[in-house]
Amino acid sequence: MKLKETYQEEDEKIVRAAMIPFYIKDGKIFMMFMQPSNPKFGGTRWQLCKGGIDKGETPSTAAVREAKEELGLRMSNTKKLFALGNFWSGKLHLFVVEVKDPKAFDKPGFETKATKWMNWGDWFKEGRREQTKIVSAGYKVMNLNIAMTKEKETK
């Protein structure tokens, strides 16, 4: 019994960070997701790049690190980083980042079988169901970014 209680206490402390890179083309949003190389880490459906926050890291540095490792993101290829807050009872910090060039990515690390740019419809068909609410929150921020950009252009 003592072992189980200790496990639950440690499990409650697990906090992760996630990143969704996106770009806009012809007013449409495309988001990058990954497929894990080992299905035991989330199955075979497309999902967020995410991982644990290491000791001494902030949520944003962890999200950037995970995006570099799992997606091949280059920070020199980014425009704007948005922090969306916590999901899954405060256990996941979500960030979205607009990229300059959707082709300017490095090869992802061993944890990633493949990466894919997807629009909302693609995600809804092929994405990991448990993450749909989180991806939806990111998508709303991306749409807000489009609206704010258009507003600045008209002024």
C-alpha cells in the first residue's frame, strides 16, 4: 500500500510541455504534428510534440527543446511564440509558434517516426482523440493571430 501511495504522489507532480508549430498560407492554418516511433508512446495517430519539463527548465524552454527533438524545429525559423496556459488539470503547458518557412526544419530525433503538416480537418480525422480539446485551443489562438494581423494591415 505504501508503494502505491508514493507512486500516486509522484504521478501528480508530472508536468509536461507541448508545442504546435504553425504557418498560414492563403488564410489557412497548417499545424505540425508527430507520430511516435514507438506506438507505446501514444499509439499510431498524429499527436502533439510534448515531453517532461526537466529540472531547472521553464515550461517554454522545455516546449522548445521538445519541438527541436521531436519535430526538428529551428528557433531561427520562428516568428511568434504564444503561451496558452495549462491543460489536463495543470499537467501540460501548451505553446504555439508561428514559423517562417514550413520546409526549414531539421530531421527529428529517434522518438519520431514521421512529422506532418495538417489543417484542422486533417487533425480531426487523423489526430489523437485525447488531444483534440488542446489542439482546438491552439487553433483558436492561431485564428486570433490571423485576425489581429489583418486588423494591423487595415490601419
